Amino acid sequence: MRCKLRCKFLILFLAVIAIALSAAVLLRSFIITDFKRYMDGEAQDRIQRVIAQLEGSHDLHGGWKTDALTSDLSWTLQMGVEARVFDSAGSLMLDTRQAIERLTPLMQKRVLEVSPYDPESASGDFVPYPLFLKGNEIGRLDARLLNPLKEDYFIRSSNRFLGLSLALLGISAIVLSLIASRRLAEPVLELAGAAGDIADGKLSRRVKVQGHDEIGTLAANFNRMAESLEAQEKLRRRLLAGAAHELRTPLAIISGELEAMLDGVLPTGRDGLQSMHDEALRLTAILNGLDEVTRAESSVLNLHCEEISLKPFLLAITGRFERMFTEKDARIRLECPDDLTLYADPDRLSQIVINLVSNALKAIAHGGQVTISAFRRESGICLELADNGCGIEPQEIPHIFERFYRRGGDGLGLGLAIVKELLTAHGASIAVQSRIGAGTTFSLAFPNTPLPGTSEGPLY
């Protein structure tokens, strides 16, 4: 797969390179063709100027004069044209070779230096052009263009430049294609390898997030998926470990009592069945508690946050506990501004407050008091739940949020663990202050910014 994917990218890049270089060659061909047409037109213009010069010279001197023709053909040679002039009877009056020979040595040198004329290597056919003056033919000009040195130089230079350009650009493009194909293939191949590891159970595998393009987004989403799977796996293992630990005792009791009944040690009466029934209820309570913890730990994946007006929300919760506080001759007070709002999941927030109020109700004595306070701070919203109950031992405070940690042997030890998991899901934190005999205060701090993945909106 590795070779195939890279080869596909490389073939694609090479095809683009070939098309681009072919376009350059084709463009050069069009340019050279147009250049040659331009040079042909320029040559015809030169010959027409030569014809005009000869006809004007004939008119000026009243006929063909050797000295005048010598000057004219020398000028014609400098124009890149080799010429022969004939009179109206067809007799040769003068040609370029004869004109050069008639010049002084100094003039010969100057004329030959600026012209591509070489009598020994001249080639090509002469083209006849009739000469007229006032409607009468006065002679004929045979002309041929000398080798166009500038044109040849331009074509050779363009060929050389094109060859070097194709070589340099081609090599550079191939090298860049190799690098680009490798860089493009690597993240995809890394994702494929990481997906294989995830499938094999290696949930800790992550990939590098390079850039913010589609591949970078895919890598980031893959990492989030892997983190979610790893978190779920940890939840599963913790649940199994906790369940195994907590279920072992009631199952051992039930098993022991059944064996004793089978062996005749214990009677199979109502008391024995009632004991096993109590242990079965305990098993059911443990399983329900574990289910609550699991839902709390996974709640970060499915929070449904909205803006909550705190005062009526908390009043509704305290109203549920009015009868229970009245039965205990205790009070529950609420201190909250009317305009204070919090961005949270109402069901999860209700579960948090109810768990804390339930614990506070157990902690206070007859005539005690529980106070719920809500206020705004610079970092967000703070909820405080304070009681004047028995308090918590200092050595117990670091462990009260652990699952199955029980104070005094009552309950399952899951309530505060559920509270902490739900607060973590909201990005909030919880702190505890307690004094034996003076009471306990739980402080909940909610941030201003909602967690990624929840609906956008302010916290207050």
C-alpha cells in the first residue's frame, strides 16, 4: 500500500510536469515560427528598399553608372543582400563581388566587417526583380539573402535556453514531486497505520496534526476519536474493577448462606431467605450506582447545555427538600441574585446539587442549617453549599471523591464521585473546606467559556 500510494502521487505529478514542459516546447515552436515569418517580411522590406535605391540612382544619374552602382551594391551588401544588376538588354552591369573589388582596401574591410558576406561559402538561388522607371523597364535585379546571422543566433540561443530550462526545471520538478508525494502520502499512511493499531486494541496511538488543511482536520478528528475510545475503554475497565470489588462481598454472603443451607447448617426458613433477599437488594443498589457513575463519566460526550436562570432553578430544587428539612427541624436557605445565569446541562446540574444537598441533610443534626449561595466571580460562576453539620476528618477529605469510599459505612460511596465526574464534564472544579463539629462547605467553580463540543453560548 505504501508504494502504491506514493507511486500514484508521483505519477500524477510527473504527468503534470510532462504537460507543462510540453506546453513550453509547443510555445517555443510557435514563437520561432512567428519569428521566422517576421524575418521573412523584414527581408522582403530590405529588398524593396534596395530596388527603390537602384531605381532612384538610375534616375539621378540618367542611367547605370559604375561608380554609383559600386556604392549602391556596397550599401546593399551591408543590408544583408547579395545582388547583381543587369541593364534592360540583360547585360550584367555589376555584381556584389565586383563592387567589393572596386572599393579601397579600407572600405572593403569596413563593409565586410558589418556584413555576413563570404564569396566562398555563399549559397542559395538568386531571385530576379524587374526594375522600372516611369513605367519603363530599366533593368533587372537578381538578389539573394545572405545567411541571417542574427536569426541563427536567436534560434540557437533559444534552443540552448530551452534545453537548459527543460533540464533544470524538469530535474527540479521531479525532485519536488518526489518530496511532495512523500509528504502527501506520509500522513495518510500514518493514519492508516494508526487505524490498524486502534483496530488491534492499541487505543493510545495518536497521529501528528500537520497544518490546518483537510488532512490536518482528518488527523485531529482521528485523535479525538481515539481519545474518546480510550476514555470509554478506561471507563469500562474501571467499571469492571469497581463492580468486581463491590459485588464480591454480597455474592460471597449469598453463596455462603446457600452452601450452609444445602449442608443443613442453616435452616431454610424465612430469616435465611430474608438475609439473601437483603444481599440481592444490595447487589441491585450497587449496580444502579455503577450505572450512574458510568453515565456521569461519559456525560462529557453528550452534554446538552443551555442558559439557566439560577435562582428559579435552585428554588425548584430546594423546594423538593422542604418536607425533609421540616421533618428534621432544619432550614435550607438560598442566596442568589435574580439576574444570575449559568450555561450548563440542566439535568446534570440538578443531579449535582441534589447529591450535595442530600449529603448535607445527612450531615446536619436536628435544628441544623444548609445554605446554598450563588455569585459571580471574574473567572466565572461560583456555587457554594455550606452546612453546620458534623464535618469531615482532615485525613478523609482527599478520598471523599473516590468511588466506593464510604464514611461511617453507610451508602455506596458513589454520590460525590458522580458529582465530580459531572463537574469535570462541564469543565468545572470542586473544592472542600470542613471542620469537625463546625460543618462543611463545597465550592463549585464554573468557567466563563463552554467546553469544546457543547453548544456555544456565554456562561453568564
